Amino acid sequence: MSKILLLGGTKMARLLAAHLAKNHNVTYSIAGGTSQALLPDNCQHQIGGFGGRAGLAAYISANGIDICIDATHPFAQNISQNALAACAESAIPIVHYARRNWPIDSKLIYKNAAQLIAALPQTAKIFLTIGGQNIEPFLSLKQNVIARMIEPPNLSGASLPENFEILLSRPPYKLKQELELMQRHKITHLICKNSGGNKLADKLLAAQKLGVHILLLARPKSPHTDNYYETSQIEAYLNNLPI
């Protein structure tokens, strides 16, 4: 039985790991960016970063890993780049479990934070859902901001502006919850990452239902050339491996 290292940290990755572990030897890895992370209970766990390309290559060698599955978040570009390099160095295959793009108007997608911020009216009441690690470019906002994240932000010495309110909570978020939150705070603009997925996120559905303006940060270009979007595609690939 091949030994699989699955780089995760998302719900899709966790579900994939739990499914594959029924028939494969899977180690599920998360970078450790959040405490109390949800983990699949039927496979081994590796918590914390590897220390870049060299550290990941050393882990692969020390643990006899046969294949790596990159199921990290689309915005975790550095991890994907390190994984590709480490697998090439270790001469093992790597599979990218990718997210489909959301079926949403491309005019709502902005290349960077500066471009997105420039599109906001001064009267906007903003619901910011880009995570604590990505909040600093938005601290210049003068509008009222409700910023939701799992962990408190690391501001590198900067202080949180008075017009920001932090909501700490962990997904999943249901449509009813998103509707109630946006209505309670009189949200006019939703800002989030263009993360994609098998279905439109409930916060986007809520925004559409309430007429809230949606602004998405564009995904960084993936370093992977081959993408697998379905669990069945990953299984077929694994079943055809000569190991």
C-alpha cells in the first residue's frame, strides 16, 4: 500500500483525506496556522510546517512517502511551490486537488487589494472575510469594517483601527447565519477571496439575496500544470500508480 502525504488545511482537503484513508495509508498535514483545527480521525496527522522545500523533502525521505497530494487553499501558493520542488527533488509524484472557479461575474474580481479598495465608496459598510493573515493591506480603510476570521490577526506591530470590529469564529457558516449577520450590521459590501469550490459559498449567496455588493480578490496563479477536481479522479490516479 502506497504512503500518501496529503497537504491540507481546508474542508475539501479534510474530506478527501478521510475518504482516501479508507483504502490508503494517508498522513494528513496542516501548516498549523489555526488552533483547534478539524482533523480527519481515520488517518495520521502531521501538524506544523516542514521548514520549506528542504524540510519537506527530508520528511518525505524519512517517512517513506510515495506520493504527495496538494489539497491546500488556492491562496497558499508558497506551500504549493515548496511541495512541487520537494517532490521533484525526492522523485515522487505530486497531485493537485484543485477547486473549480465559482460561477461569478469576472467584473467582481480584483487583481490586488489596492485595486479593490479603490472601488469601494466612502459610505460602504464592509464585511471583510479574507482571514487574519491577509488583513494588513485593508487597515487603511476608513469605512466601517466587520472583519471575520478564525484567529486574531497578527498585525506585525500595527494597531487595529477603531473603525474595525473583529469577529472570531470558525466555519462552516450556514446561509441563515450569513443573512442574519449582514442584515444586523447593515452590510453593503462583501470582500472575500476568490477561493472557488464545488458550490457558491453561503456568504456569496446571502450577499446576492440581500443585494450586497461583492468584491473578490483574484486567485494567485497556481504553480501546478495538472489539476484534479473530483475525488474519483484522485482515486483513479492512485489506483493506476505502479507502487
